[in-house]
Amino acid sequence: MKQRINLIHAGICENKLFVALEGTVYDCNHLVKPRVLLWFENGKEDRNFSLRITDVQYDSNGVCRFKGGFYCSLNCIFWSTKKQNLPFKLHFDVICGDERKERVDFYANPRDFVLRRNDYDLELCGRTELAFHPLQLETTGNGPIKKLRKSAVHVLLAVATLISIPWGLIELMASAGDCVPFEKKRRFVYEKKSEGVPFNRSDKIFVLYNNSLRRIKKGLIRMGYAVLARLPKRNQSVSFISQRSDQLEGNFKFVYDELKKHPQIKLRFFLNLRTIERMTYLDIFRFCKACAFSQVVLVDEYVPSMYTIKLRKPTKLIQLWHACGAFKTFGFSRIGMPGAPTQASPAHRNYDYVTVSSSNIRIWYAQGFGLPMKAIVPTGVPRTDMFSDPQYVEQVRKQFYEKYPQLKTKKILLFAPTFRGNGKETAYYPMEKFQPEKIYEQTGREYAILIKQHPFVPDRIEIPDQYKDVILDMSDFPEINDLLFVSDLVITDYSSLIFEASLLELPMLFYVYDLEEYTNERDFYFDFGPTIPGKKVFSQSELIKAINESDFEQEKVKGFSEKYFDDHDGKSTERVTKLILNLVQGKNYEKN
């Protein structure tokens, strides 16, 4: 792959960096869009961003020309050193398909650099790097004012805490009766906001109340952790913390079963579905205790409560991310898109380690979580170990057909789409796009249909009585991977389930009626069409036709699996457990 980059504009204004460039890639497949990564390094950590490509053009000779831009705050690039003005450097990588060129040469004219009212001096360093040197600034003398403001905040928080005590007691009694106040109202307000519907007076009052309560609860979490963290930790303690599920499942379950083999390890749990503003005082105490008394804290998803505190040393935080591979963009890769975090958000950036399935995707997890590459460890994903355990597979199949004996003579079609919407609060899937009764009839009644909605989607499909034996809503089924063991065909859209399905070499169809819209709003880490391990269809009629003709493009599956999984040995849980045990004992982790 040959490429050329012209840096046509770069500069710093009020401590914000902006870059504009144009590039050319030769011998480029017109189905593949070039990607440009900006790598920042300060000697202690690194971080990468994706350039926003604004224009792409191809010619008949396989030459691709593109333009793009980038804009960010220099204060928020690095996390662990964000309060220090360290010198750092910037270089560019170009990715085209499976090829990646690191530290590409670029051509720039220093006269095109703009510097106004900034904390850094910008220097062209050879043909591959830009160097940023911090300037010595005069102090503003507002230190006492900041301390006074901080003290005032603490006083107001203490007053708010006292006022909230009666409400906290009410919440405690309500939670004992499994009653969550205002839950329906909260979702209703979020739906109105996402649809752009104006709030009425009661909506505004509810939002004000909700936001105020959230601030108070965050303050209580900070204070509770600060107090408990000063107490002695129990040696060799590990905590499982999730606000995604109230039970051990997925990666948590596999790691828990392995850690039980080490009786010297004290295991703690905080598995709670409540949002921060709905957490009771008892919830807050349990959360703070789990974080304060452990050497290692494990999370398996975005946990809002974790970003309200700063874990004291030597406690380590490990993200056992629930998904395999890197498919649709997430986290900081989506900056500027609907529902994306701001650049200054603390979300995800306090992880010490993130476990992933493959070395090939470390770069994207580092970008999505805003972390240095050294924090991303390709141990493999624990819950995929089941795919290497024939006894487990046979047990799952046996239990499934004992529960659903009418399906023994049917092929199984698993429909598992991802959600639409900006997040958990507004998640939905338009089931009018997928009509299971029609699909069942028009595919010759050959396939029984299992429907597994994303956990964020609360709505359940109504199935007519005459189809309830062959069309089943499995949205509440605890482990989606178990359904793969009985499936003959997987239909999805943009779900990361495709990575697990590829391990079984299952045929897949990608029903992507809104591909262009979804790409614009969410985007992917790779070019969707050439990379997906199956055939894409854009309408229900195309879907039915592909099923009837067994047109699945299944030859793509094996190569996809080999790319996104380093190991197929069933020992991912062992490697993750080794990482945890080494950290508990104060050792470094090295993958065998």
C-alpha cells in the first residue's frame, strides 16, 4: 500500500488543536475507505483518535483521494498525566482494509501552522512527527478562590445529604418491596427527549429532581468511598461489580468459577440494576465497601458509579468487556456522534486493564476507551471457552430439547438484532421490519424461529397462539451463546454476536435495512461490506429469498474467526484469572 499525506493546516488556538489534511492511497479497493489514526505519545502513555474523513473519491486506476479534519482539546488527550503539561508528539497511521502503515511521512509547510493564546509551542519534527512543547505560564493567583469554592461545595453536599436522609429511608423501604419509584416516568421523559418532543412542566420538574438526586448520590458515593478506603484492606480480595445484571453471567460467571479454586481469595459482589439516582443508601454502602476493600475490582460493562470515585492504590480496575471483537464503534471512537461521550468524560478511562479477544483489535479498544495500548491485554474472552468444551455443548443441547421437544424436528433460526436508539434509556427495535410468522410460512416451515432481543430493549413481541410452538421469544434467556449451540442459521444486523457465531462456523445473514443511516450515526471499525462473515440483505423479501436458496456466503466465516481470535484453546478464563491473581499478589502479567 502506497500513500501520501499533505498536512494542509494545523494549529493551536486557546489550547485546542485542529488539523486538516488531504491524502492519496494507491492500489486501493473502491469498497474500502481509508482510515487515518492520530497517535499522541508523551513518554508515559499513548492515545489514538480517528480522523473524520469528509470526502472520498476513487478513480479507475485504483487511486483513492480523501480529505479529513480533526479537532480536540489538548488538556483531555491524556488521562493519567492530564494535570501535567508534558511535551508530547503526534504521528499518523494509515489503514486501508487489512493493511496498516505506521508513522507515515507527511508533507507540511510550517507557515500553515496557527498558534494563538495557547499553552504549547508546535514544531514540525522531521517528516513523520509534530512535537508539542509546553510553555511556562504565569500563575493567575486564583488558588485560594478554588479552595474556597471546593469548601463551599463540600458544605452544600453535607447539607443536601442531611435533607435527603428521609427520602433515603423511603427508598430503602421501597426497594425492599421491589418497587422502583418513577421508573416508568424516567423512561417516558428520555423517550420524549430523544424524539425532540418539548417537555411540559411536570417533565421539567422531574428532570430537575432527577438531576439533583443524581448529584447528591454521587457525592454520597465519593464520601462513602473516601471513608472506607482509609480502613485496612483484606489481603487478596476481588470484587465483581455490575450495573448491567443482578446475577453472575457471561465473563463474570466463568471467572468466578475459576477463582473459586483459590480459597485464599475473598470474593465480593455488587450486582445491581439501579441507576445512580435510584441507588439506596444501602446500595451505596455496599458499592463503596466492594471497591474499598479489594485489591482488584472487576467490571463487565459501562458502570456509571465507578467514574464517581478514584480508586486508591494499589487497587486495580479490570474491564472484562462483555462483547468479543470490535465491530460497531463505541465510547470515545464516537466523539461528535449522537449519544457519544465528551472528550473530557471520565467514562472508561480509569481502567488499568481491558481484556480482549485478539491482538488485531487492541488498537480499537484503546481508542474506544481512551486508554494507552499497554492497558489492552489480548487474553481472550472467558465466556468463549464453552465453545471448546464438547460436554458443555452437549449438556446445553440436551436441556434445550428437553424443554422444547417440539423443536427436535426443526432447523433453528436465531434472530438476534442489536438495538436502535442512543442508549439503554431509549433502546428499541422496530419489529415491523421482521415478521416472524410471514418468514416461517414463506420459508416452507422448515425453521423454528428464536427471537433474542438486545438486553436494553424492554418491549416483547406478541406471538399468535398458532405459532407459539415454533416461534419463541427468548429475550429473557440468560445466555445467548447457549442458543448458538442449537442454531442452524443466525440472522442479525450489527450485533457482536457474529464473533461467537463464527467460532461455530454458523451460516449468517445480515439484515441491514438501515445500513446507510446506521453507518452515519454509529459507524464501524472496519468496512462493513467486505468484512462481515455472511451475506447482507436489505429487505424482508431479500431475507426470505436468501434463506430459501441457502445463499449465506458461508465461505467468509472461517477467515473472520481467525482474524478476531488469537487463541482457540479454551483457556481464556485461565489467562484472565492469571492476570487477576498476579495483580492481587502485586506482580506483573505476562501472557504465555
